[in-house]
Amino acid sequence: ARRGDVQAARLALRALRDGDTAAEEAEIQAMAEGNEKDSFSEMPVPAHSDHLREYKRSLVVAVGLMCFQQLSGINAIMMYAMDICAQTGMQSAELSCVLIMVAQVFLGMLPCMLVQAVGRRPLLKFAAVAMCTSHMGLSYYMAARSSAGWAPPWLALASLGVYVVGFSTGMGPVPWVMLPEVFPVEVVGLASAIACGAGWCCSLFVCVQFRALQATLGASGVFMLFGVCCAACLFFVSAFVPETKDKTLEQVLLGLRSSARSVGLDRQGEGGGKA
């Protein structure tokens, strides 16, 4: 009725009620007409590119988190976990792979309790450090194994476990939590679509190019590359991602604008000093 489709509202009411519904129809119509002006004024305006220009820093945060989520190597590790376990020389590669998948399922429950208690930035930083450490461990293991050095199988399995813990508690769920926390309602749909599209493009690149990278850089080099990406993620979170825990949208956006303004003033100051 508020959208002006009075006939559809009447049919729905008659389907739900037995007997005469004229009084209820008149009451609903009166309420709809009385609230029509306020209702339409409160409806969010459809977003387009001009609106997003006002939230460039929020878009940088969202796109960056979604891209680093995939560039951390999660899909490569999950898709090729069995191959990785087999390359490490484990006798029961299938069992090890299953244990990793089961651990990811149970660890996925932790963020539900931690994200509000600990905060978003600490979880993201922990995830970046854990994943970077894991990749470096796998990189060392692959290099040592190829050169007949010290490379115990438990090191590879422990590195995979550390990665799953880091990703499942931080880099996996937190970017999705933060998407609606850094955009107002009128642009969150379009902004989320852009961020998710960028993230899945990175996922496609990693999945398609993983074998080629492995052939070019070797297994050790590939994991080293992923470790560098996780280190870059840590820098990105520290420098650009705001803490949204216990903050309103207005406070988050004000903090982002203040940060952008301070960076602009610093650059102006550097330019003035050089002049």
C-alpha cells in the first residue's frame, strides 16, 4: 500500500482474512497516505558512480581487503592442499587434507565471538602475521626438501595449520563484516559489488596462474610470493583500515575523512618545505 499498489494490498489482505475486510483496507490506506511523504523521503537514493566519489577512502579499504583476502593464497592452498601434503612426503596426504578442512570449519566459528570482543584490526593483523609466517615456513620447507636439507614433514603440516587458523579467524570473515561498516546504505550495494568483483578477479588470477607460477618460481618461490603479499596486507591494514568496533557509521566515515585530510596536509607541508 505504501508503494501505491493498493489493489495488490487488498488481494493480500483478503487472502489472509475471512469475511469483510473493508475496515482494515480503509485503515491501511489511511496509514499509507499519511506516511507516504515520510516513507519516500527516507528511502535510500539509488547509488551511482557520482555518489562513490565521496567515499573513495572507504572504497580503497573495501577493495584492498577483498583483494588481499584472495592474494593471501587461500584458494591455492585449499585447492592444492592434497598436492602440497603429498609433496611434503606425508604418508597419509588425504587424511592430512581432511583434517585441515575440518579445522577450517570449526575455526570459522571463532570470529563470531572474537570480532566484537577483540575488534577488526587486531584480527586482521593477527591473520596477516600468521599467514605470512605460514608461507615462509612452507617456502623454507620446500627449499630445504629440494636441497636435501633439514625438512621434517611436521613443519609443512604445522605451517598449513597456522595458515588455516589465521585465515579462518581474521582474513576470511572480517572483510565481509567490514563491507557494510564503511559505507552508507545508499552506496553499500554498488561499493560491495565493486569490492567483491575485484576480489574474485584476484581469486581467478591465483587459481589460474598457480601452476604457471609454480613452474616458473618453484614451490618455494610461490609460497615466498604469497608471504610477501601477506606482509603487504599487514602494512595495508595498519595504514588504511579503520577500527569499526563500537563505532557508528558517522564516526567511521569521519575518521576516514580526517585521515585523508591529514595525509593531504602532510603532502602540502612537504611541498611547502621543498619550495
